[in-house]
Amino acid sequence: MRFALPLVASLLLAPVAEAKAPCGGTFGSFLSGIKKEAVSKGHAPATVDRFLSSARQDPKVIKADRSQGVFQLDFVTFSRRVISQNRVDNGRRNSKKYDKVFDYIERNYGVSRGVLLAFWALETDYGAVQGDFNTLNALLTLSHDCRRPDLFRPQVFAALELFEKGSFDPARTTGAWAGEIGMVQMLPGDILENGVDGDGDGKVSLKTSPPDALMSGANMLRDLGWRAGEPWLQEIVVPQNLDWSKTGLHTKMRVSDWAKLGVKPRAGGLGAGNLPASVLLPMGRKGPAFLAYPNFDIYFEWNKSFVYVTTAAYFATRLEGAPVYNAGNAEPGLSGGQMKQLQQKLRARGHDVGKVDGILGAKTRAAVQAEQKRLGLPADAWPTKALLGKL
């Protein structure tokens, strides 16, 4: 599920004089504003009326948007919950079943099969659970809601373009609560930009055609900057005397420099010595350790959740033969309530932690590491009760 939404060029280049529907107010008034905005973008009024004729607000979408507590879980708990042996086995079966498709993707898009298999598994369980929310209603509901309207409103007009092309049914197209469609869950704008007819039937069918879905996902990753032939994440063993303040995604060093500091691969060999990389400790210095390469950053263009991204990237390596990671013996983390207390204390000390939501995201991790360093604690960005107490 993506939260960084690249917009179709035609939307970016919309005329300055176009009407823009504000969020909030009554849903009926909001829809009227959407119609005016669509017409100002050059869409025929009759077409817009047909497109919106079945539009409804969906309160279940708002409930789903406010109920993402799963991202408060730590990496080990979350990854163990979603990476089941069944998903591993099905991933390997699908790798064999669509071997020619993956070979084509690797040759022409430069995206390794494990990456797409992991997204396919985590997004929809290999297409089995694609979501039953009406896509147009979901996008309209989230556009009307004033929490993130600028992320979702452009997707309404992208869906309108798909409708004009005969590729979107406003009344029947369904998917995830946030408007994503198909086996790898792509938003309408992404489908317009990166949809690929992988099976050669003349249509881009992301809900029913694995070749279409997989090639479209690969095309999108390439468009986002995926670097062909390079790794993305690798489990490592780190020395106990490592300068922990150098860990985290904000610090990048050459692989050869990490090797000089004693960083070693748990299996196989490290990436090319000149590649920039970060040492990633999702649960601190006593938990799992990974080396994150440039391609890892592309994952955050697909999803903004640190725990989801790290899990998806690790799962991709697992599907390509990496061993089960060493969970280590991480210090107990904080509960959701304690994490909110921590975020409030960090904010009071002048740190930008974003929203106080109980989720250990990138901004909170950076603030934790800064405070650990100030207090003379191991600066591994993993918040503990001890740190909470000292603050």
C-alpha cells in the first residue's frame, strides 16, 4: 500500500484557473466541487456525471484509516506475524510457476523476483485478498476527509482518466481501503503511468493477470529509481564496539568502509565495496542487523511504514534463499502508550517527531538517537524504558 503518490503529468500540469474542491463540508457539496474541478481539467460534463453517478461516502474507509495499530508492532513481532511458512512456500511455487515472467522482468526492468514476490505476498497473499472496498468511494472519502486530501484527490482524477479509457468501472472496481487496485495494489495514477499488458491480451488487468500485475509493479519500481542488479537489504553481523551513532538510514558509508569497521555478512558476501549503505538496527544493537543499500530507499516510495518496509525487504531476500534472520535478544521496547509519552517528551525537547501516534518512525528514531548520544547511552535509536525514564 503506497502513501507517496506520484501524479500523472497531466495533473501536475493542470491549468492555474482550474477549480479545486476543498476538503470537508457536506459530502454533497464536496462532490459538486469535484465535478467542477474535473470539468475545469477538460473532462466532458456528461462523462463526469456518469463517473460520479454511483459515488457514496464510505465510513468504513475512515475507520480503516484510523485503525493502523499494526504498525505499532516492532520488527520481529510484525515480520514473524506476516512471514508465514505458507507464504514462503507459496512464494517459491509462484516463482517456479511464473519463472518466464520473472526472467523477463529481471532482464527488462532489473527488478529481482524476490522483491515482487514479497510485495505480492504481503499486499494480497498472492492475489487471494485484494480488498472489497469500492475504489472510487474510497478515494472520494479520503479526499473529502481533511487529514491527507492532497494525497488522494489526484487519484480521483486518475481514476476518471482510466474510466475514459474503459479501464475503470466506478460502480464495480474494488480494492484496498486506500484506493489501491490489484494483486500488488497500485493506485490509479500509478496504473496510468506504469500499467503494463504483460500477457498480451490488449488490457492491463491487475486484478486477474499475474503477468500484468508483476510487470506493472516492476515498471513502477524502475520508474521510482530502482537500480538494476544491485542488492537492497542484507543481514549482517556487527561488532560490539561499533560506534552506534553511525547506524541508521541517515548515515551512509561505502560498503568497504563498513567492512573495515568489522561489519560482516551473515551469509554470502557483502555488496560491491563502492556502494553506499547504512547499518540498520530495527530493534537496537541487540536485535537483528542489516545493511541497507540504495535500493532499500525505493521501498519508502511504495510504503512509508518503517516496519513494513524492512519486513518486505527482508522477506524478498528470504524468498531468494537468505536464512531466517537472527532475532538476537533485543531489550524490551515500549508499548503504544509509552511510545506516545516518549514522543511528547522528545517534542518538548525540540525534536520533530511528526505526529504523536505511538509509531516508531524515522523522525522518532532520529530523535531517540540524538537523545541517547546526549545522555551518553548507546545511540542505537531503539527506545527503552530506561531512556523514557531519563527523559
